[in-house]
Amino acid sequence: MLYFREVVLSKERAEIGVFGGSGFYSLIENAREVWIETPYGAPSDKVAIGQVAGKTVAFLPRHGKDHRFPPQSINYRANLWAMKELGVTRIIGPTACGSLKQDVAPGHMVVADQVVDRTSGRTDTFYDGPITTHVSFADPYCPQLRPIAIGALKSIGVTTHERGTIVVIQGPRFSTRSESKWFQDAGWEVINMTQYPECYLARELEICYVNISLITDYDVGLEGAPPVTHEEVLKVFADNNDRVKQAIFKIIEATPAERSCNCGNALASAR
């Protein structure tokens, strides 16, 4: 394993990582695709590496190119480790999400600042011992990248919510009306199936992480909201795919080389 790590690190490097759907491949010019071996098994797919706005970017479709991995079956640890293996220090994680509030409408985008985990049984740490490691997660998203993402969305005319809490459900099923109403009554804005443990594992690896939540539908707990359908989610996401790609490009372009946040020191006080 040590030999393999030396080979990978000497040949392939990237500054910024992007998780998302297969439609984002067009972001990267002259991309080369590579498999990254990890101690946690294979990531969801090959990683595409190339240039975006003068920076080397690694792109990985979190569900696989053909969307073969449902949210509860994604190998999140392998995906994050692959990015770390490439030297990535920042990750942009766009997601399709449902809305729990009337004023957060389909087509809007939310730059989340908090997350609530309602998943079950997902492997959500790299640190199983023998050294106990408690990583602070009070503020899940990078404070340096969040304002950059907000500025990028506003610059392309997207109706942008500058903060919001994502509640992450297990999937693959959508919520019942009672569950959705419970989340709404808690005051949360967004519902999704993939943000946890993805964003937390990034913190354990001391990688900055920012989320862009594209609102595709109203969740069923809202009064008058119809049942969520996968077809409608995909339609809204497809209609907004170009705007998300524009936003990612602008975030990459505006991200400075130096990190001014504490994400890179997450382990300093964890043990």
C-alpha cells in the first residue's frame, strides 16, 4: 500500500475537488480519468482530473456515472480518501435537495451553514481507534468558502439563501408527511440524502467543504405539497444544471491559494 501511495501522489495531484452528477464532467477541459485505490475500497467511479480556471480540479460523481449507487450505498470514506490521496484541500459539494419552507422555492439555491444527521448505519468516521478522536463539527461548512459560494451564486443571478440547515435522511425512500412536518416544525430549511457523512468525513481529513443545495421540490410536509417524485427532481436539476456549473466555475476561480480557515487544523485538538 505504501508503494501505491507513492505512485499515485507522484503522478496525480489536484487542488480542488468536486462531487456531483455526471453533467459536471464538461467543467473540466481535456480531463483524464484515473482510478484511485483506497484502504476503504473503490470510490464511486474514476476521478476526472483537469484544469478549471487555472486550477487543477478533481471531479467524482458521488453516485457513479450511471447513478448505480443509491445514497445509503455510497462508499463515502473511499470517495473522500480518494480526494485526500490526490492532495485536494477544498471540496465543493453541490446537491439536489427538497425544501422545508415556502420561501425556499424550487430553483433557488441554499449555501448551507448547518447539518442535522438523521441517517442510520452509515460508516461515518476514519478513526475507529486505538486512539480516540473527537473532531469538532460545530460549524460543518468552511467559513472561507461559504461567502465565496454566496458571491458566485449571486453573480449569476440565482436566488440565493445565504444560510440554511440541511437535515439528511437515510434514503432511498422519501419522507412521510409526518416526518417532513416534524423537520419543518424544527425550523430546518433543506432535506437531502447525501450530505452526511460526506461533509463530516472531509472535516476529519482536514479538507475544506462547501455545499450548494439546489432546491428541486417542496417536501411533502408543507401544506399543499404533492408527493415527491424522482422524475420531477431530475427535471428541475437538469433545468438548472448549467447554472450550478457556472457557480462551481466561479467558486473555483475565486478561491485563493491560501486557506484562512481552521478546517486544515481539525485534528489539532481532537485527541
